[in-house]
Amino acid sequence: MVVIVDTISNPLRPRHPEKVNRPDSASPPKPDWIRVRAPNTRGYADTRNIVRANGLHTVCEEAGCPNIGECWDKKHATFMIMGDTCTRACAFCNVKTGMPNALDAAEPQHVAEATAKLGLAHVVITSVDRDDLADGGAEHFAQTIRAIRAACPSTTIEILTPDFLRKEGALEVVAAAKPDVFNHNLETVPSRYLTVRPGARYFHSIRLLQRVKELDPTIFTKSGIMVGLGEERHEVQQVMDDLRSADVDFLTIGQYLQPTRKHHAVMRYVPPDEFSSYEKVAYTKGFLMVSASPLTRSSHHAGEDFARLKAARAASAR
């Protein structure tokens, strides 16, 4: 379990200042199907060294992803741009909260260099929320995409963006840079937004994904939710319908895991057979790709999934 106070980067600054005074929320013990091995391979160490050498952040570390050992062993990392501090305070998220530093103008080039060193055929770029910036960081995303294209022309690019809420024109800037996959996660069902994702608006996120398709139908769109936060099955199915109404191609569903006792509690560990059922239902609704399992995360197996996504689109066009 991750401690609530970050005593490494700044011993005086809580990692989640808005959560420090909250009462502890206990989650049930983890079942066997949710356990993973600790990362200790040579590949993991090599990836970590490349990330450190380029002064980069990854959502793998900052969000405490359970798949970090597997992914980093294969030299797959999801780069998190615009710093390691988020302007929002979602109840599920382990990324630090506070006022971020100024953008690093050299970061897009550093991400491109790290992509080349890792030899990535498919790279995933995400970010913290930057509500402090006039464009929410849209131009920084675009610069990062362009830098990777210049350094690694054959690498396909997947982005996982914030919602750019109330940032007029921001989405258009990112879409114009033509990522191969545009991912924006809904995270949970509408009824849980006030407690889980209070800074966001469900239908704004749906509209953002729909707008990407309107701007460029060739871009694959993707979104994901967590289960185990108190949602009902019919609500998950309604989310599927809402995403299909926005022509979203790819849906991911994974188990929510509580980062610390100050975060939202796990209400239930969803068994693997329920994930299989969700996957079957989602395919009947028309998604090109669905990944649903306890350890599914937005960027897990992203490269392999992108190849399958392209093949599914080609098959559907015949």
C-alpha cells in the first residue's frame, strides 16, 4: 500500500493534501485473482533507467499500476507529461495533487528520445489534469506527438487525455496532431461522479469522444471505466450504449484498486466471470475492441491491442 505522505520528493508536502484529514476507508481483502508479482527483472530495471535518464514521469509509477512489472519488463511504459502534480483531486487516483510547476519546453523532445531508446513500436502518452493552463496543455500534447513523429516515424501514438473542461479549442489542437488512438476515460458510471470524479462532467466526456470522430474519423477512439466502486450492472451497460452513441471503438473495463485508505474504498471485487460477461455484452453493442478483466488498464497491452483494433476495422469494412 502507498503511504499518504510523500516524504521523498518533498518531506513537508502531503501527496494528497485534500485527503489527509479524511477518515480511513477500509476495503475488503484482495482475492487471489487480483494479486501480481513484485517487479524485479532486468527489463524492468532497464526501462526504469531510461525513464530516469530522460527526467520523465510515467503513470505506471505515479498511479501505482499493478501491471508495471509485466509492462516494464517488455520495455513498455506510459509516459505522463506536464509534470507529476494534478490540479484535480479524484477520489480514486494516486497521482499527486496540488499546484503544478511550469511546463518543461524540452519535455516533448525527451519523450521522443526515450521512445527511440526503448524501441517502441507503439507509445502511450498521458498527462495530469492541468486546469491552470489556458488550453489545459493541449499544445504540449500536440508538440509531443509531433516530436515522436519526427524521431520515430514508424511508431504509432496513443494518447490518454484529460477532459479539457471549459478549454475552448483545446480538443481541436490535439486532434489536428493526428494521434493514432485518442483515449479519454470515463472512469465510472454517472451516478458515481460526485464522489469518484467530482471535477469532471460525464456528458462532457462523452461529447469530447464524439467530437474527435467528427474532426477526424480515421482516429481510433477509446475509453475505459473501473468497476467495484458501487456501480450497478445496468449502469455499466448504459455507459456502453453512451460510448457507442459517440462511435467509440475500444472499451476497457478493469477492477478499481484502492491506492491508500484515504481514497475511495473498494466496494466489491468483481470476479473474472463477470468481466467475461461484460466483454461479451460490449461486443454485441458494436465495439471493435473490448478488454475486460480484473487487471485491465487503459495502456495494458496497448501495442498488441492496436494491431487487433486495426484488423477489426479492416474486417468490418469488407
